[in-house]
Amino acid sequence: MNVNQMNIKKDMKIIDIIEEFSSSGVLGAGKVGRSCELLADMISKDDMKVFMSVAGPLVPGGLRNIIANMIKNKEIDLLITSGANITHDLLESFGGSHYREYGFDDEQLNEAGMGRIGDIYTKSEDFEVFEKEIIHIFDKISKSLSQNSNKNPNIASNNSSNVISIKDLLYEIGLLIDDDDSILKLAAENNIPIFAPGIIDSMFGLQLWMFTQENNLILDAIADMHDLSDIVFESEAVGAILLGGGLPKHYTLASNLLKGGVDAAIQITMDRSETGSLSGTPLEEAKSWSKAKCGSNLVSVVGDVTVIFPLIYAGVLDKINND
Amino acid sequence: MNVNQMNIKKDMKIIDIIEEFSSSGVLGAGKVGRSCELLADMISKDDMKVFMSVAGPLVPGGLRNIIANMIKNKEIDLLITSGANITHDLLESFGGSHYREYGFDDEQLNEAGMGRIGDIYTKSEDFEVFEKEIIHIFDKISKSLSQNSNKNPNIASNNSSNVISIKDLLYEIGLLIDDDDSILKLAAENNIPIFAPGIIDSMFGLQLWMFTQENNLILDAIADMHDLSDIVFESEAVGAILLGGGLPKHYTLASNLLKGGVDAAIQITMDRSETGSLSGTPLEEAKSWSKAKCGSNLVSVVGDVTVIFPLIYAGVLDKINND
Amino acid sequence: MNVNQMNIKKDMKIIDIIEEFSSSGVLGAGKVGRSCELLADMISKDDMKVFMSVAGPLVPGGLRNIIANMIKNKEIDLLITSGANITHDLLESFGGSHYREYGFDDEQLNEAGMGRIGDIYTKSEDFEVFEKEIIHIFDKISKSLSQNSNKNPNIASNNSSNVISIKDLLYEIGLLIDDDDSILKLAAENNIPIFAPGIIDSMFGLQLWMFTQENNLILDAIADMHDLSDIVFESEAVGAILLGGGLPKHYTLASNLLKGGVDAAIQITMDRSETGSLSGTPLEEAKSWSKAKCGSNLVSVVGDVTVIFPLIYAGVLDKINND
Amino acid sequence: MNVNQMNIKKDMKIIDIIEEFSSSGVLGAGKVGRSCELLADMISKDDMKVFMSVAGPLVPGGLRNIIANMIKNKEIDLLITSGANITHDLLESFGGSHYREYGFDDEQLNEAGMGRIGDIYTKSEDFEVFEKEIIHIFDKISKSLSQNSNKNPNIASNNSSNVISIKDLLYEIGLLIDDDDSILKLAAENNIPIFAPGIIDSMFGLQLWMFTQENNLILDAIADMHDLSDIVFESEAVGAILLGGGLPKHYTLASNLLKGGVDAAIQITMDRSETGSLSGTPLEEAKSWSKAKCGSNLVSVVGDVTVIFPLIYAGVLDKINND
């Protein structure tokens, strides 16, 4: 098969450039073309559940609405992410924002009350609002737990009334958020579960810990596996979208080990493979572990998620609506 | 200050080459020289607690004894790691091993019952032993919990007798391990706490979940923060050794936010800074968040941990014993 | 300034997604947005000469037509590239092609007469045609040199009639190529000089050497600097497009040192900065050397050129035609 | 075969840690162990010529003496490098130096007359001395060329008396240098040829061009291939040490294509493989092109050359002297 030379013209649509990438078919362009094809396929298949993992600062980095829309459109069936992305989703729901162009002198930023994430900045005043609001929400949920735990089927049944799973906590929070762009709210409304196995390691987790210093609440780290495994077992097929690596990537793949692995997956990351860390390893390795099925369709793209994923997703929207 | 040209001769000691690196002082060599100096300093200071985070496949990748020795020598005061490294430490304690030179055909490896981590391999028969043994240990701990929770000060006091924190679970396991090379055993014996906030995301976590399908055990995701924050508040100063990125790196730095940040840190990773992910960001960024103190001594080395850390650590052993 | 969350919809144009990137403004997306803006500006300015360097397998990798069009449209004023890209441009002009999907077993590929460049493949039969044709062209030029060197102003005047500069050799070849897609032909026709300081290091160079074993031809490595420096001195301002690193990047920047550095530049590469190699260093460093002017506008994008450059260039075409 | 856990103790020698790396055998440590073994083998074999390529700022970065010693000890048979490394070797011979710890504000550095290479700095006053001295040397060589070209067998025989090959120019310069640490001087004295196909692209090249504005000198870009190919054809076997990528790496491998490829090679680089650029591609790919023999022994290490190569080389010195 030949490598076709790409043609770039004025007034191109996203779908046109994706087709040029596919027509070339090699290096990064080829991988973007193939992952777009595969993702359109994954989303279109009625019998395939789509799991999405989101690691790295993708909510502060401009992908919040994309993730929210994928939930609203039911293009994904579950989301696995970090405590940080949940924190930053809530930060925006509570009126905060993310900022840019404040330079790279971290000691000056510290004095100015700004936290830096690459070239993204946060303000401590936004975190103060976040803290006040989230504690208020924890309080509501905690009280409701004590009162209603036996009646609410969304709360993991337990011998103690003050135990909640991470997924259920995020669901309850989602119901209490007043922001139509919120990932948590949209997920709750659309019954898309959010898993965040490392949630304690975040500003959200820190506030939760502070809340538990004076309130009796236990976050069960194991409970979500019951629900997640049920979803895996009930799925005829699973496709995975892996944005970044880390715990979210591993948890997504590992949960599918229960049924022989995912049937299809795309991953986008800049992490390297040579260190052996799961974050950077090409998807093929997952086959050895039965985290991806032998014969499954897997595309690993090396690139910056904030560029590559919006591009692929725009291409996918065109493909799935034109079929 | 000049860049001195390095001199390499026959019969050099590790400490000699480290001095050549320091004398050159630039690029990777300069960073290795400075991190060796800084780590020796961190370990030598009586009033500085040393936190170590370990991400990536460092136990399968040959660093198990190094980590174990650092615990035995009390060169570190606490360890933060992934469920995977705990799983692989136990796998070796239960008689399993890690293997090499089985090629890169992941479908063939799958058929042969081998899991691949870069160029490291595991055997499913070793995991079968692991599963049997760890379930046996969970059973012992679970029974002991129900019986003795009120008497044992190491078990988080709670209103339910079946709730345990991750750190306490790992401590109890450590006491039950019959292997003098075990990180978990040595940590328990030497009262070096192990934190693993994402532990559920591992083969260890999978077995724990399976155990809880028929047994009543709750792993409290928040509880460890009480102990970790106590350690942070009680420390006059904190130095951090960050091997790889991920959740362990973030948790280590974030816990120090409670007291204005670490006083010193070295990190070794191959992850890039441009994506904004914490894994690859140079340590300076932590100052903006008060996760590292303004004015703290921070060295970020870009390299493969399996080469760079043994080298630095060997240099440190010479430095701290020669002072 | 706020980070705006990107909105991705069906039927987007390239220019729409570039605007979303710019509106977010951070991480990779922000850099792509800014480099698109800057490149449109560079190309639009009448008094700015645009230098483009092309390293890495961009002709085999699908960018041949893009480069050719930029020459045809006079969007660039000179091209600096590797011997490999010249070889592969000619290979296609002589009827050869680039191929894909032949696997990664290099010993098998060798037996099958295929050369591998990542996931791009070449066939030895195409190289055989290349060799025959290029020797034929060398012969024509060599004969013409001996006969006409004093009459042709494009041939470096020298005391020997068999001396030619690299740029002039490529110009003469361009005139003899019968392929309207050829970079060399279009460059010759449009008087866009091509510089290739490392040309000897390529299949083209190898054939040139073989030709000189029986023919008297001297390729002057210094001569091009006379022409290149003239262009630099005659330019009111210079903008640089640096695709990949290597010799082409360095030569482009270094030639501008003669007049205090470039006024604007974008670079796209995956190479890292930590090793100190020029290939991966952010453009800012060029200011210290007066290879970029203090105050110049510089954008360094980390990414795969085969994805990022077509995307940016498509955005530029929309921007410069809509102004 | 098992992955052995590494043991790190006080007072270790380099050779001890290399053995620990080999005993672990996986990830980066395994590659360092294997490349040390292979390099000792390459250097020990009487019938194997050793070619070394040096790209990136390795002379400014502290490896000048190491390279010089390898030449003095005749551990390498030829050197292929960049104009930059030749420039910086001469800069030190002429009394200049490389500096550190001047910060990262490139506009300030420019004003202070300092050029930055990562965290290495140069001073313009050192370059002024370099310029004066090198022009003086060019003048001597140019005059000697006109007078003696027919008598000196080291000068490429040509119909014009003012033509010299790059290798011969570097040889003549080496003879005129008064510095026992000089790579150029030691190479000339020991008849180790230096090839630098891209030499024009450097401060050295810039001075050479300026010299030719008033002097008649032609640097033949093709001529070296005659000598290089002779060496390749006369070698029973070839081993390659590839430090960094770029033109030097490619030229080293490509020259061996003439005889079916190298028999053994190690490469150390941080460049990635995914872009298809030769700099980052693992050595295996060279087999498809017959630049490395099928069945040849090849080790690709991902790491910073300034750390990894001194370490490997120190290990090699111990191995070859203990056999």
C-alpha cells in the first residue's frame, strides 16, 4: 500500500484533513487517522460500551466541555479520572476559573497566591470558594447518608450508615451541582458513573479528609470494584479511550481483565515506553495481560492530548453523523 | 564557574565518577552530581524526615533490595508507592519471580501465560500462588480485625470493626510475611509506614475486592491522611525522593502542602514537562503550590530510574559514611 | 486572561478548531494556536523573508506536496533540508514511491529488499531506478559544467570548471526533472534556493561520490554561504519555519546570526531540551546567540510534524486568504 | 532467566554496579549492562574497527577528555562529529572555556555576550580569540596547500591546488594545535581520521566562509567518501559507538552500507523513535537498510549521554584490562 502525499488547501474541514492523514497513513498522521476511524466505530456500535480515562490536567487544559458533551451525548459509558480533574471541574462550577500568561517564576507566583500547572494558573481565592462550597456539599451528603442509607439504592449497602463508595459520592455531588457545564452534574443526570480510585490525592481529597476530622464518613476504596466489574461483565464488548496514562489508564484496562480484555482502544500520551511504566507503554502490551483481547484493534498515538483529542473527536463527530 | 572536562580511568569507584559529574556540573551529569550531594545531605540530617515515592515497575525492575535496604537502614521515614509495586514485592515473597528475554509478541506471551512490563515478564503460575497466599493473609487480618480491633492501637479506631486504612492493612500484612527481603516486612518491623493511595488499582486490589465479595471488610481511603498529616506536622523538615511520577509523586508533595512544602527534593523521571502533567513537571512548579518551600533545594533529573537511582544511591552511601 | 474551554462540534473547519485552540491558549493547543497566528503573519508580511528548514523523513512521511505548494505559492523564500529529503523527492519523481504496512521484522525486510523508516518502507527496485536516473543527471550537469561554466551565472565562478556549490547543483537538477510535483523542480522554476549542507550524507550523496570516482566534479561545501549570507543581508526581516531539528534547523538559525537573528520563528519537534542538543532546545535559547533577535516572536511546539504542520498550515491558508 | 534484584553497597566500584545492572538485565539498567559488555568486546577485538559518532554538545558538556583518551588509546579508529564539537574543542585549545550557572534569561545573556547551550555557557571574548586563531591557521594551511599540494600525500590529489577535503583540513589543523588535550591534535598525531560532513554549519564553518571571501580555498564535500569507503572496505569488521543522533549517526551507519552494515553497535540518545527520524530510531531498523548486518549485536540505550557514556566507558576500561 502506498503512502499518499497529503494535500492541504484553503477552507478545509476537519474531516478533510483527517482523510489526508489516513491517506498518508504513516507516522503520527497515520496514527491520528486510524484512531479517528476506530473511535467513530467504537462510539457507533450499539453493543460496545465505551470507557474513557482522563489523566493529566485536561479539565484545566481546556477539555472540560468536550468531556461534558461526550457524557451528555452518551458517547461514553463511564469515566475514570483523577481527583485533580474532579477538583478543577468543581472549581469552575463554583465560579472559579483557570488563567494564563502569568510567567514562570514559581516563588513570585506563590506570593501572588497562584498555583501553576505548566502554563495554566489557578488563584487561591478560587480555591477558597471551592473549599467552602465542597465542605457544604460533603455536609449535606453526610447527613443524608445517616438518614437515608437504607432507602437509597445508589448508596452502597453496608453495615455502617456512614460508608460511601467513591463513585456514589461523586454521583451525589453531581446531583447537588448547579452548573450545566459540569462533568459531575451531567454524569449524574445521565447515569454515567465516574470512577476515581486515587481521588484522595487531590485538593478534593484534602477537603474530604478535613471534613472527616469532625464528621464521621468513610470512603470505601474497594466498593467501586463491585459496580465496575458488573459493568464489565454486562458489556458485550468494551472500547477504551485513554487520554494520558497514570492510574486512570491502568484502572480502565485492569478492570477489563475480568472478561479477557478490551475489544478496542485508542490512547494518546507523550510518555515514553522505555521505562516500563504503564503510562507510556504502547497498548499492545495489554494483550499479554488479557487487559486487551488478542486480535483487538488498538491505536497508540504519541502527542499532546489537548491538540490531538479535540482533532480526533471533531473528526469522529463528522464520521458518525455522516454514516 | 567553569565546566571541567571529566576524566575517566580504570578502577574508578562510584564516588569518583560522581565527583567527575559534579566537577563538569552541566547537563545530565551535573544534575546527577547535584542530586547525589543533596540526597546525602537529606539522609544525614537528623531533623529531616525523608519521604520516598516509588512509581513505575521498580520492584520488578530490580530496585526491590535497594528500597528494602533504605528502610532497614532507616534512611527513609516513609514510603509512598503503587499497588503494583506492593503486588510484585509480595509475589517475590511468596516464591515467585520476574523473568526476562521472552520476546515482544504479546499474543504469544498471553498464550504462554506471561504478562509483559517492558522487557520484564511475569508468569501466571506465580500469580496463582500470589492469589492463594494473599487471600489467606486477608482472611487472617479480617478475623483478627473483628476480634481485636479495640485492643490494637495500629488499627484505626472506628465505629465499625471491619474498617481498616491502607497503611494499616499493609502494616498487618508486613507482620505476616516470612521473607527477610520483603519491603512490606521490613517496613512493618522498622515502623516505616507505607502509603499506597491508589492500591485498589492493582492485582493486590483485585484480590482484595474478590475477598470482600464474601467477607466484610472496608478499606478506608481517607483514614491514612490523618496519619500522614501527623507525620508532616511533626517533622521539623522534610526531604523527598521522587522516583517516577504518578500518584505517588503527587501524594508525597501534596501532603507537604499542609506545612508549606518540602525543604528539599530530588526527582528522577523520563516524563516530559510540556503536557502539564505533574509526573513530568520540574520540581520548581511545586513552589507555586507551597508543595515545596520557596528557597528549597530541588533537583530534577531526566533519566531512567533503574540506572540513575542505583548510581546516586551508591554515591550517597559513600558520602554519608565518609563524613 | 482566562483559559476558555474548547467547544468541538460537527462540521467544523480547520480554522474553527485553531480558534478553539487559541481561545484555550494553554499547553499544546495554545502553542498550536499561537504558531498558526505567527506563521500567517510571517507569510503575509511583504518585507519578511521566510526560511524553512525540513529535517526528518517529511517527504517520505507525506509532506512533499505541502512543501512543494509552499514553494509554488512563494510562501517560503528558501528551503534548507537534508540529503534524505532530496533523495526521496527524486525517488518519487523517477517513478518510485513510499509504502506502508510491511511489519517491523528488519531482517525479513532486508531480505525482501525493503528499507524501513519508522512505519514507512522503500523498495530497492525504486532505488535502482533512482541510481540510474540520478547518475544520468549528474553526467549531464558535469558535461554542461565543463562546457559552459563561464557563461552561466548560476554556476559559482571558480578557477576550475568542475566545481559546483550544493545549491547550484540542486538548481541544475531541478531544471532537468520532469515532474510537476517535484520540490526540486518547483524550487528551480520559482527561483527558491535549496540549501542542503549535509547532502553528502544520503543516498544522493552516495551516488554523487560514486559518480566522482570516474568523473571530475567537486562539490564546494563553503560556496553556498556566500549566497545564503547575501539573502540574509538583503532581507529586511526574516521569519523561520523549523520542522524538526538537526543540521537544517541549526543552519537556518546560524545563518541569521550575521544580521542579529531571525525576527520570528516557529519550530515543531519531539526532541527534548535537557540534553542540550540544538534539535530539542526551545527557540528562546537562540536569543543568547543572536540567532533570534531579542524581542522576536518565537513559538516552540512539541509534537509530531506530520500532524501538527499540516494542521497549522491549513489554518494559515484560511487566515491569509481571509484578511 | 530471572531478573535479579540489584544490591548497592558502600565503596562500590563502577564495574560492580555495571554487574548489578547486568544481573538485573532489564529496562535501562539492563541496556547499560549489555552495552558495556558489547563495547568492551568491540574495543578488545583486534580485527574490528571502531567508528564513533559524536552529536550534541558533548565537548562543551564535559566529554572532551574522554573522547581524546579514546583516540590516544586507539580505542576508536575514526571519529565522526559535528562542526560544533570541533569548534568547542578548538575554543578550549585556544584558551577559552565553557561556563555554568548564569541563569536562563536569554536576552540578558545576549547583552552579557554569553551564548547558552542548555545550562552550559560560552563567552564572546573566547570566540573572539577563537576567530583570530582559526583564521591564522586557515591562512597557514591555505598557503601550504598552494605550495605543497603535489608533495603531501595527505592532501587529496586534485587538479586544483586550492581544494581540500574536510578530513584533510581537520588533520592539518590538528598538526598545528598546541594543546595536548585537543581532540584534533591527538587525532592527527595518532592518525585517527575525523569526519565532519556538516562542518560548514558551525562557528568553525562561518570563519572558514569568511576566510574564503578573500582567499581561494575550496572544501570538497565529496572527497572524504573516498577515504571513508576505503576504511570500510579494508575493515574485517566494524563496531560503532553512536553518541547522540543527527548527521554523525547517519553518516557512520550509511558508510557501512557499502559492505553490508556494521557488525556491532551501541547508541545512546534521548530522541524518540515515533517521528521516524534516524536520530531516535532504535538500531534494529538499520538492518533493513544493510547499515547493520542481519545478526549483528546492537544495543540502543535511552538516556543522557553525559551520564551514560562515562559510566559505560569506565566499566569498559575495567573489563578490557581485566581479561
